[in-house]
Amino acid sequence: MANQSSSYPIICASFNQDNSAFAISTKDGFKVFDSSTGRLCYERVVGAFVIVEMLYGSSLLAIVGAGEQPFLSPRRLCLFNTTTGTALRELNFLTSILAVRLNRKRLVVLLQEKTYIYDSNSLSILDTIDTVPNLKGLCAFSPCLDSCFLAIPASTTKGSVLVYNVMDLHSYCEIDAHRGPLAAIVLSSNGMYIATASEQGTIIRVHLVSEATKSYSFRRGTYPSTIFSLSFGPSMRLPDILVATSTSGTLHAFSLALAINQRSRRSSSFLGSVLPNSLTDALDPAHHHVLHNAVSAGVKSCAVVRKIEKVPASSLSKAVACRFTISVVTYNGYFQEYTLTINNQNEAVWALEREFNLSTATQALSKKS
């Protein structure tokens, strides 16, 4: 996720595939942090980078320079080993690299009008996809090997998404999600669900990938807002929650599982409830939980759902609540960690657990709300 404003200290920020770590880049270099402790795991001061992508908790990084120095070309992808501090391999392209995604079998490189698929181990090229102009490098990736999908825009004028099977190397489906161009896409880690937002940013839609024309819709708000990030909660099946950040500075959480489960009780079949026929079938706004002023308005941010726990609800002794740990990196240089607790009556409580400055901190400090 590259920064669009040079006024912010953070140029790019990304979490690894299981959200256990995150990386940031500044004008001086890049840093890797442990998400659960806030510990600084690695730092390299060599200049600015526009892409720093991790491979789970390994020592491998995929990095792309910002071009401020000749050896940090935005057209060169370097696979870097943090243990040895050396470059393992380099890939060079004719135009700037806009995004990189990887897992243990595949490496994906996005340019403005082409996407390259490589074998992660041999770096042999497996496929090249000609794409519509994708100036923002917008993409989503599900890292699991069983349903390893890449999602990229399929149009510049409307919000359609091309879903590509990265393991089997073929186009899987195309989803018509919005009337306007896309601003954000995310795939669930298991590859089953995809969430999208258009440049309008008022509606967020969730699709079951295997049924490309079906979706649920959440209303984020009435006024337009640019969606900076979307993230599903970790799950083997239906994700419990979807979180979003936007230019409004608000942190949005949509109780996906609770809303769908309640609707399924009113339906004669499970598939009939999970897959409504209308794209405008908006879920109950009661399942939309909002934290205002989580981030300064206009400041770019990246949020992920790092952990889900089942805990006794305080209001009802026999009820069980879900507690979600949500980690946020802001491009003005801060890490924040919130907990959101939602009980069976859909009552929600937000709490800020930690916050620290990414430029100076080497260990996270607790801050209870």
C-alpha cells in the first residue's frame, strides 16, 4: 500500500499473510515489527522503498525502491534475506512495479497494464496477464494454496473484478460489484469471500467467490469517502467480521457472521440466505459498529483483524461474546491496537489497548482505555 502524500512519514505499510508482523517504509529505509508485541524485529537504513512485502514470519522480503537513488529503481524487485542482510535474487521490469504479492508457491508482480505470475522457488515465469490500466496497483490475494486467488480490476469505468486462480493459472470468474470504479478489494485468507468498495465508498459488498454474481451489501455511510483498507477476520469458513478504514478517520466493523446467521434463520435454505438475489440487499445497519476519530481525518491507514477470541459477556452471564483484536498502522507514523467486543445482543464496546510511534518505538507500550 503506497502512500499518496509525501507529507506523511510512512511511504508504505503492509501486514504479512497471517497478520503476525507488519512492515513500514520511510524516506530513510524500512522496518519490520512483531504485531503482538510491537517489538522492532528488523531495520535497514538505505533509502526509501515503495513496497515491502513479507512471506509469513520468514526472513524473506520482497522490496521495491522509490527511485530516489539509482540503486533503488522502482522497476527492480529485490528478494531480500533479513538474516544475512543480502539480496537473493532480482527481477527487472520495463515499467514501475505497483504491487507485489507472494506465498510459498507463487510470486505476483503487478505493473500498470501487466501482471506476472512466478514460481516462488525457481522464479521461473508461469504466466503473464494483460490487464486494464491499474494506476493504483489495486489487487487482493488469498495466500492459501487450496484457493489461491488474485483479484484485480477488470474495468476502468465500472467496478468489475477479475478473479484469477494463481495455482492453476487460469481466469476463475469476473464479478460485477459496483457501478463506479473500484477503490479497494480484499479476499478472505481462505479465498472463499471477496469484499469490494468503489470510489464512492458508501457501499461495501461481500461476494462468495464461487457464486460470482451474488453478494451482501453494507452501507458504510451516506457521504462519499475513499476506502483506504478492507480486512476480513481470520476464519476457516465464513469470516466473522469485516473492517474498513477511510478518509473520514472512522474505523468501521461489520458483523458479517452474526448478520448472515440471523438472516439464515428466516430462510428455508442455507444457500438461499447466504446468497440473496439482489446486489442491493443491504444488511441490517445494526451490525455496523463504528469508532469515530480512530485516525485523524484524511490520514491514510491500514487496518487488519489480527485475532478473534470467545469470552464471557459481561451483561449476560450465560452469553458468549466475540472479542476482535484490530491492528491499525497510520501513515502519519503510529501503530494502534483496538479491541472490539460484541455480545450476543449485538452490543459493542471499543477499547484502545496500545498506541506507539513507529519512528521511535522499539517495544510497544500498553495503553488501556
